[in-house]
Amino acid sequence: MDRGPRDELLGRLAEAVGSVSVVHPTRVAIDGPPAAGKTTLADELAGVLRGQGRDVIRATIDDFLFPRAQRYPRGEYSAEGCYFDTHDHGALKRVLLDPLGPGGDRRFQHAVYDRTADSVLSPPLTTAPADAVLVFDGVFLMRPELVDRWELRIFVSTDLETTVDRAVIRERRVSSRAEVERRWRERYIPSQQFYFATARPAEHADIVVHNDEPQQPLWEHRTRAH
């Protein structure tokens, strides 16, 4: 396991991306619990890769949600609902992951849903260069439906109690501490615990980033489970 400044981690991750040798775009998953630091890491990695001259497609699971009316059949705080009812994995594979993968035509859409407006999106198709990199962040990216769709799998590990504290700070302008804590403790944390137990994401990761101290992270290269 290595520890170092964040810039060193980003350099190592960019090296890992560069080491992937495929004839289609490289699909990079950045997985982890809510408030673990996935989005920040993905944005930073995308910036480093663009600085190296790579064509980067930046996308997120938040743009592949089902509409709100479909997301809560088991209740707003259901952990099972969080895992099973929230994300449109069929659309994600159909419009983004499969077109960029082996045998795909590289014509993709980066989103199917606008979370702010709670409305379906259908952006125009874009054609990716063969050497492009998809940097995709989100929860549950190594579940069985998706685990084989990535050339590089990064798992951002953070103590689940730490994610609660971060979420309270992050959402203080829109939600009370009590609301955030209830959502995390009833919905998000139990759904992650279920995911850890059933999908074992860290075992499927190529790189695990321990992000409890974001400016001095720990990271380790792993041997994938099969």
C-alpha cells in the first residue's frame, strides 16, 4: 500500500489509464459510497488526462437515474430501493458503455436524465475517438450487471461514518443534519453494506483508494476477483 500527496495519486491513476491497451475507448469506473470523494477524484483525474492530451468523456451515474416517480416503490428511505430501483443500468449500457466497448460504434450519449428538472434527456449522439477515455463515477459500479464493462476499476474507500459527516457539511444549505443523517443511516449506508456483502467491489477493483484523508490518500493495486 502506498501513501502520498494527492498529486502523486493522480499521477499513478493516469499511468494506470495509460497502461490500458485496447482498440476502443478506455472505460474507467470510479466507484464508492456516497460522499466518499468519487466525483472530486473523477474530475481531477479527467483534468490530468486532458492535460496529457487525451480526449476525455466525463459522465456520472447521477445522469442515469430513473425518474423520481419510479425510484421509490419501496419508500424514500429503503436501502433495497436504493440498490435495486434507482439507476437505469439498461440505458447506461445501451447508450454509453456498450457503444464505447468492444464491437461498439463509439456513438454515445452521456446522459438520459436531468436530475434538477426530473426529466428524461436525449442528447445528440457524439462519436468518440478510438483512444478516448470515459471517466465515470457513481455508486454500485461493480455490481454484476456492470462489472465486466470497465477496462479500469477504481474503488474509493472511506469509513462510512466519515461519509455521514461529509454529507452533513456538503448538504447543509439544502438539508438539515437530521434529514441527512436519516437518509445516510437508513438508505445509503445499509445499501452500501448490502453491496459490499454481495458484490465485493474492492475485490473486483484494480486500484483501491483509501480516501479518509483526501490530501494524503492511501492506495493499493489489487488482483481482481473473477
